[in-house]
Amino acid sequence: MTNASTPDFDLSAELDATRGWDDSGDSDIDLDDGFESGYAEESDLGEDPEVTTGDQDLAERYALRRVAGLSTELHDITEVEYRQLRLERVVLVGVWTEGTVTDAENHLAELALLAETAGSEVLDAIYQRRSSPDPATYVGRGKVEGIREIVQATGADTVICDGELAPSQLRNLEDRLKVKVVDRTALILDIFAQHAKSKEGQAQVELAQLTYMKQRLRGWGGNLSRQVGGRVAGGAGIGGRGPGETKIETDRRRINTKIAKLRRQLAAMKGTRDVKRQERRRHHVPSVAIAGYTNAGKSSLLNRLTGAGVLVEDALFATLDPTTRRTTTADGRVYTMSDTVGFVRHLPHQLVEAFRSTLEEVADADLVLHVVDGSHPDPESQIAAVREVFAEIGASEVPEIIVINKADLADPLAVARVRQREPHSVVVSAKTGEGIDEALAMVEGELPRPGVEFSALVPYDRGDLINRLHQRAEIDALEHTADGTMVRGRAHPDLAGELASYAV
Ligand SMILES: Nc1nc2c(ncn2[C@@H]2O[C@H](COP(=O)(O)OP(=O)(O)OP(=O)(O)O)[C@@H](O)[C@H]2O)c(=O)[nH]1
Ligand SMILES: [Mg+2]
């Protein structure tokens, strides 16, 4: 791939569109290397975290992680996007704008889980009450000094802010805190990058990362062009700034080229999945999608319901690749059940976009099993966050059953409260098996039912037809007679059509 400019690239338009990126109060900020500031030098990721289950996937995942961390080779623009965040000893910082203290603490507890999932050790967590984040420094300017003291006292090497920050905010904080500062979006992208296993998953994550990086480049570019004017006028740093801008343009072009290539690859991969999905549709195989907040127990539930054997881990975003399993109802009808990527509060938009084709599985399903962790301190907010993503991916209209999981751990009062708000729900434990039969019965009851009634005498040499009836129709009565199989029930129009010649 050369650096030839891509048709969709227009520097001045990009700069115009990003004028607002650099919020007030940072025009005095030195620009030295804001672009790479959130990303670590290529280096060892340290000890492998402890393996929580004997699952091979897990072992592979950690092995992969180590290899990625040790690699010193930088290819192409991977210099930009593939350096993993080397998050080791971190301080978390949040701005609390609404809700109760408990909400604020829950949010930081979640940020801590995310940070640990990414492989870091959380040393301290601080939040500040403000009507809105400070445009220049996220937390109030006066608080930055206090955070710097905490950073120094704890020996942290990274600060993670609980939001999506403008590039200028990250840079300002780094300037003052003297350690690396990253935002929640970069953290989540990093977890996804560590967990992506399939080619499609990796391409999706890469696309999301590049989109994120490109936005950071924009901020820098916009700022830089203004700075260049000032500096040129003042006669300072002329030589130093020129190549910088060239590099941005080159980087931006390479990023655009790479993004275009990834989109093409993803479109091709989507094609394969679409074919499979159409095949299922054509055969009227109903599909159930398991969706919900990350770590709610979606994969455990799929395993419990179908014996799928997919990866289960006490980690956020353990599953990125959708798994679809064929299964049957108690009366033998075939349907599919898919596990999918977990959601989170403020799921980065870049990820929703990049994972759109995967998430279409949910929008396209006949039924959604919305799994919620009943033992979470605030299951209602998880439900709300998941429904926001449903709305974004066009899945709001799909019939939904709320599956309140982890009943073995949950406070019965909290479960009762959720049930009251969500009457169309079932309480289960994927761990103990409690409630699983009830959940299955509910699913079977809500699968789309074939609508055309039939009554036929099928000759014995049409065993194939009887087989298909078992799998795809609902059979009310079946009797073996001297002349063939007498069968009565309901089928989809195509199958009912095939039976027409045997109708009685
Ligand atoms: N006690 C208890 N733990 C459960 C139950 N269901 C799942 N877990 C645990 O919760 C953690 C997450 O389970 P997963 O099935 O991986 O959750 P998931 O929703 O697929 O998570 P992601 O793929 O990371 O979004 C694992 O440690 C499971 O063992 C349950 O009913 N009770
Ligand atoms: Mg999972």
C-alpha cells in the first residue's frame, strides 16, 4: 500500500470540521508529542494474569497477549495504533455530574474492573463533583495539583479518566501530571484489542482503534496549524514544526487508506455471514440472540442452554466473536441461539460502528434474551445501558425476555425489585441450573410459530418430508397407518405447500 492520497481525504475540510476540538484555555500548551502520548513504548507487558479456568481459549489468550507485548517489530502504521497501552499502576479519575454518590462509586468500580481486565493494578480512585467536566483539564483545574500529589505518592505511571476526553484535555493533563493519561474509550479499545481472536474481530477492533486515532490526529492537526502560524510569526521552531505537519498528513492518509481497506475486508466477511443468515431465514429457522451487559453471564447461559462450550471468564468483554449454536425445542423444532459481544455503559461509538455487522445478529433475531447480572449493585442501570445500544443498532423492536442471572449470588430483594419493573422476565442461575428449564420453556413459547395448518397422509417413501416436519413444523398428531403417516399440525407456507399433494 502506498501513501497515495485517498479520495475521501481533504485536509482543509478536516481542519475546519475540527476547529472546536481544542477547547478553551490550552493555547499556551506545548505540542511536543500529544499524538503518541496515550500510548506506551513497545515493551514487556509483565506477568501474565492468573488463569481463572482451565479453558484452552484462556490459555491462548494469555499466550497471545504476551507475544503482542514482547514484539519489538513495528509495521507500517502499527507504530501508531498497535502499541498496547502499557497500563500497569494506575490512578482512576472520574467526574461526577449527576446521580447519587453510590452511582458515582459504581461507575468508578466499573472503571476499576475495566482497568484490571486490561491488565493493570489500580492504586487509587478519585472523583470530583462538578456540573460538567472542565473543557481544558476534565477535572477542575484546581484539582489537577491534588491528583498530581496522589500520582506521586502512589508511584502510579498512568491516570485513567472515566470518559471520552478531547485530545487537548489528555495533553493538558499529561503536561501537568507528568504521567500518561488515557480515557475510558482507549481503555475499552485496548481490552477489545487484547481479546479479539477471529480475523473479523481483529479487523473490527482495528477499525475502531483507527477511527479513534484519527479523531486524535484531527485534534492535534487543528491545534498544530494554529500553532504553526503563531510560531512562524514569532520566528520560533520553524524547522521543527514543518516535518511534524507532514507526518500528520502522512499518518492521516495512511490511516484513511487502512480504514478503507478494513471496511472492504469487513464487508466481505459480512457477506459470508449474511449468506448463512439468509439460509436460516429461508428454512424458517428461528433465531434467539443472547445479549446484555458485559460479564452478565451470557456465555455461561449459552453453555447451559445448549452445551455450547464457549469461553467463560470473569473478565469484561471475554466474548467478542458471536457464537451460534443449533438447538431444538422440547418438541423437536430446530432453532439457533447466539452469544454475542457484551455491552457497557457508554459503549464507545467507534466500537458500535465497527461491530455493527456482528450486532446485526441481535437486530435480526426473532427473540432477544437480555441477560442481566442480578447480583450487580445496580442491575436497572445495566438494563438501561443495554437498551440504549439496542436502540442504536435497531434492535429495540425485537421481542425481549429479561433473564436475571446469578440468582445464586443475588439479593432476593433486588431480584424482586427488578422483576417488578420487568415483568417479562425469568430468574436463573447459569451456575447452579436454577430456573433454566423455566427459561427454556419461555423461549420455546415465544419462538415464532408456523402459521399454516395441515393435515396429510404422507407415504412411507417420503421419510424426508416427515423429518423436515419434525424439525420445522409443529406436529399435533402423528399416526402410522397402513397407507402412510397421518400427520396434523402447522407449518410454514413452503413446507405446507409441499404437503398439499398429500392433504386429507
Ligand atoms: N455465581 C454465578 N456466577 C456466574 C453465573 N453465570 C455466570 N457467572 C460467572 O460470571 C462470569 C462471567 O460469565 P460469562 O458467561 O463469561 O459472562 P458474559 O456475559 O459472556 O461476559 P462477556 O463475554 O465478558 O461480556 C464468569 O466468572 C462466570 O463464571 C451464575 O449464575 N452465578
Ligand atoms: Mg461472553
